[in-house]
Amino acid sequence: MGKRTRLPVVFSAEEKDRRQTKFAHATQRLSWRRASLFLPVVLGLAPDMPPLGLIAGEGIFPLLVARGARAAGRTVVCAALAGNAQAELAAEVDQFRWVGVLRLGQGIRMLRAAGCEEAIMVGRVRKSQMYSRWRYFQYIPDLRTLKIWFTRLRRDKRDHAVLLAVADELAKEGITLIDSTAYCADHLSTPGVMTRCQPSAAQWADIRFGYEICRTISRMDIGQAIAVMDKDVIAVEAVEGTNIMIERAGRYCKVGGWTLIKVANTQQDMRMDVPTIGATTIERLAEAKAGCLVLEPGKTILLEKEKVLELADRHKIAVVGYAPETEGHHAGGT
């Protein structure tokens, strides 16, 4: 049977004016990049787009993507990674199914059956679970995953290599992995100080001292965050993740006021490798007596951004979007 053609909807001049006014009001509350996604929906001109696949790991990020995509008129089909994704996702998507972390074939079959041609992969997979005593019983791979593991990933099992392999397997089945921030771009970090709270002169010195060090450990695929105090590196993130590293930094620096610098991977692929900061991170920083949080502009998602920045101000933690090339945006940074 041939593919059905969707006929265009014709509106009266009055109805078109009403819808255009509605869109203009929406853009006052949203960044243009995100608001532009809603234009076809508001004007009633949305094409017959295929469902969007969502491969969801841990955290709030998958929820933001699901809400943004559905608000933009997309049907969302979610392959939720068991033991990582939140059960609340089921209420935010059109189709939901749990899939095994190491059962790539299962997830791909689900998305293909739903007619997905594009997918977004977001949310952390707790890598520390992979090193538990019972890992061989908890994470039984399917044949497709085994084949990738012993061929393409035989000599390189680092995060970036694994994610690229997943993207390529999806592409073989006609599913394109797209920019994970496409439906939540207004949550990205921006250049300069994002909070009312400003960094001290000592913290600016720590930012400049630690930024390139953090970029170096990211380039080496060790981690993506460090803690700095008075130009001393007091903690480095590894497999344990940022939150546990923050706790460790707090134990080492009882006086407080230290700076957390978090960068994107130097080979960052916005389809699959976007760092996130949420309210939990700010609470952990406050408990550990941190005084400043540094992020790369446009490369880090602040989960529920307004809430995160309000919480940081409450705890007197400055949040800064910093990169050497954006030095002019850094108020108080000279």
C-alpha cells in the first residue's frame, strides 16, 4: 500500500492572525531557537513527522527532552534503560518500555517497530554498576551487543567509543541520532555569571588556573570535573561521577569556598555527550561548602535551569559560564 499523503490545512485570515499572535506571545517566554520548533504546531502546519525515539538513562534530562518534543508536536517512543531511567517517564511519553542496558538489539527493535527515524539518547548510565560482583548475572547482553563488544570495542571500551558504536548501529537500521538539546536548548549554560552571586577574586584565579587542567583530564578521558582551592587541585572526577567527587572535595576542604569546574568532553558530540547539572548537584555543593560552579557555555544542560540558579543563589554559590574565548562576558573577571 502506498504512503498516505497528508493534505494541507487551510485557515481563514482571521484564524491565521490569531495563531500568529499566539506564537508571538510564546516567543516572549522562550528562546528563539526553542520557540522556532513550535512554529509549525502553533500555525497548524506541522508535517506528518515520524515518532521520535528516546533512549533514556538516569536523571531529569530525559524528562525535559520528552516534554519539549511533545510540546513541539512529536510523538515520543521511549526505550528506558532498566535500573537507570525514572519510572515517571512513562507518563511523559506516548510509548514506554523497559530495555536492558546491554540489550541494544531489543531497544532498536522497539524503535523500528514504532516507525522512528530519529532518536535522542540522554541520561547517565551508572557505569559503577558494571563493576559490581554480580555484573555478569545482572547485565546479560544480547547477540548484537556481544558482537559490537568483541569486534568494534575490542580494543577501546571508553565511553565515547561505546556511544559512537551505538549511534552507528542505530544508523544501520535507518534511525538517526540527533542533537540531544534540540528540544531543550533554553536549559543550556550561557556565557558569564548566571547567578546574582558573584565569584570572588580568589575564585576567578582558581577558574583560570583550573580550566585548562580540567580540559586536559577530559581529553585523556579520565573525567570531566575537578575541584580547586587556592590554585590547588583537591579532587578529580573519575568513574564515580560528579556528585561523589563533590563529597570527597568537601571532606578535604573543610574551610569551604572551593570551586568546581566541569567541562564537556573535548571531542563532545551533542548527540550523546552533554554534561548536566541539576538541583541535586547544587545541594551537594552546598553541603560540601563549595563557593563557585564553572561550566562551559552552550555545552552543559542545567536541568530545570531557573530552579537550579535560584537554589545556587540561596546557597551563595556563583554559577559561571566560562571559556577563555568568552572572557569578555565574565563580569568581575578582570
